[in-house]
Amino acid sequence: MENFNMSRSSTFYALGLSYKKADAVIRGKFSLDAKAQSDLLQQAKAEGIESLVVTSTCNRTEIYGFAHHPYQLIKLLCENSNGSVEEFRQAAYIYKNEEAVSHMFRVGTGLDSQILGDFEIISQIKTAFNNSKREGLVNTFLDRLVNTVIQASKKVKTETKISSGATSVSFASVQYIIRNVADIGNKNILLFGTGKIGRNTCENLVKHTKNSHIALINRTKNKAELLAGKLNVIVKDYADLKQELQQADVLVVATGAQNPTIDKTSLALQKPLLILDLSIPRNVDANVEEIPGVTLIHLDDLSQITDDTLEKRKQHIPAAEAIIDDLKLELNTWVNGRKCAPTIHALKSKLNDIVSAEFAFQKKKTTHFDDAQMDLISSRIIQKLTNHFAAHLKNENTSVDQSIEFIEKVFQIGQLAPNKASSPIEEKYKINLS
């Protein structure tokens, strides 16, 4: 396996926390709202980080970027969230180079989702990518990588059935409600929060419960009204939240608040209430379970639901992985082509220097020296030689980094590195995906 270094002085990392090892409480500490993400990008620029993207969803918070040491990125995450370095160390993961690239592909194609085949994460990656691009924090390699991951996501979604059945966190929550609440079509359902998960959950509620008693409450009322206009549901004022809570049979909480918005003091219940907390950090205090008749379900509980749809999805994992492998190979070919170019150009320049020096020497010794004829012959010989080297470097069985190092050493062309600046990625990145 090649040394997958992205530059001579820094490494490409993917690091963060996900549902696999970090529970909802820990994920909540490391979650980043829009302002925190923006602040992180600004700090990254100030600290000389050349390129990175940051994502934060209910299931994961991740940074993909270049650094001399992963602690540079860990520091950014901890200083812009409520998580500590020690908590990160206990629950996080760090991948570098090839493993980091592979991880982004698996995340972007739904293979690493809490519910297999949930593609909501790819829109988060796109948003994060665009945010970084606006800040000038996307270099040529990261641009190519993210766009290839987006392409892989589209192909996996359209060419396999790994996303069949519309299973997602929002869909799983509605499945749970239908299975556990009798006569759901006639119950009062209250949805608090109309962010992305809230919107998706509301759509699924309308579609699958056939319920005409769904009410929305959001701190910003016009956002709830926009959604209600599309789905023909009721909007209530935020000031009436406590009153509406007493009427609800099912409460779905999907706000973006950093602290609990619902606790036992909010509830004065005379009947059972099912609460689904789909928020990270948790927005429903666990003390609500002290109230008789209250059942609290968190999104981590929903991910444990397995059914025939999910089992059928697993059969399509090999097909999805084959698509990923093909696109990673294309990325690797592009990378190696960009990496080899400066060495070939430098080699050609070196050979021309050798020929010119020999011409100058021979002209002093030879009368009627034919410059034009010798230029033609030498250029053909140099081209054939460089073609052989190029073919060797592009061979899939070649150790590209070692070969480049050997060629530069033998022909003493390492000192020509500054001339590679005509193409930043050619000069800077030593990349390999194999």
C-alpha cells in the first residue's frame, strides 16, 4: 500500500464522533450549530488550516481536512463545541489518508448511516462543502474528493436498492408511532421544531398516519406556516406550547436547541403521552419519565428497529461497495496523473539540459555541425525516454511515490520542485488511494 500523503508537510484526516461509539449525550456535547460551524471555519483560516469541511448531524459530528497533526483539528472541534479533549479521546475516531477517503465514501453513500441507506447525510456534506468553499477552505483535492463522493451517492441510490423503503430516522419514528399507538389516525400529534428532521417527520406523519390532528409549533412561526401550507396541517403559537402539550397524545421534539426545551414541569398530564426526542443534543429532559403514563423514546432507540426492509437492504451492500471501488479507482487515476506530471516535466527538462550541454561540447569539436538535425533526433529520443517513464508511473502495479523519489534522486531533479508551482496540486500533493 502506498503512503497516502496529501502533501509533503501535512496529512488528510477524517475525525469525529458518531452513533457507533458516542451516545446521544456525548454527541450532543460535540454538536455544532450553524454559528459554531461558521466560527470553526473562521478559526481554521486564522490558524493556517488550508482545507477542511465540517459536518454536524443528529448522528455524527465530523471534520475532514488537512493538518500537520490531528490535534490541530481536534482543537478546532473542542473549542467550538461543549466537548472536551478527554471526551473526544474516549469516544472518537481518527482516520488518515486512504482510510479517511474511504470513510467519506461510506458516510456519503449511506453505508455508515445509523439506519442503513439513509441518504440525508449527503445533503449535509454538500452544505458543509459549500460553506468551506465560500471561505476559501477547499483545495483542488478536496474539491475533487467531495464531488466524487456526491457522484457515488447518486449512483448507489439510483443503481441499487439500498435505500428502498424510505427508511430514515424520521421514517423510523413514524413507524414506531404507528406500531405503538392504537387508533393513531384519531390521536392528537404535536410536532415541536421544524428543522430538516422535523420537516421530514411531519411529511411521513401526514403520509402514513392519515391523521388530521397534526399540529406544528416552532419558535419562528413563519417557518412552521410554510411547512403547514404544503402539508395541510395546523400551526399553533409558541406561546401556547404548554397548553398544547396537555392535549397531545404523541409529541415529537425536533428542535435545534442546545438545552432541554421540555421537562416534567412543562407537563401536567391526565393521560398517557408518547414522546419522541429526535434532537441532538437531547431536547427532552429524562425527568419526564417520572410522570406516570409518559414514555420517552430517543432517536438512538429508533435505530434499533429492524424489519424486513432493512434486512433486504443489507443484500445490496456489495453492489454499493463495488460502485465506491470504481469511483475510488477513478479518483486514484486522476490523483496519480497529477502527481506524476511534475516529475515527468522536470525529467524532460533535465534531459534537455544534458543534451544541450553535449551539443555545446560537440559543436566545438565538429565542423559543419547540423544543429537542426540533431535537435530533431534528440527531441524524439527524449520524448521516447520520458514516455517510458510516464508509462511506468501510470502502471497500477507501480509504487508511485517510491518511483518518483528514485527518478528525482537519479536525475537530481528534486531541486526543481519550485518549478512545479504552475500547478499547485502537482507541486504540493503526494496522493495515492491504493
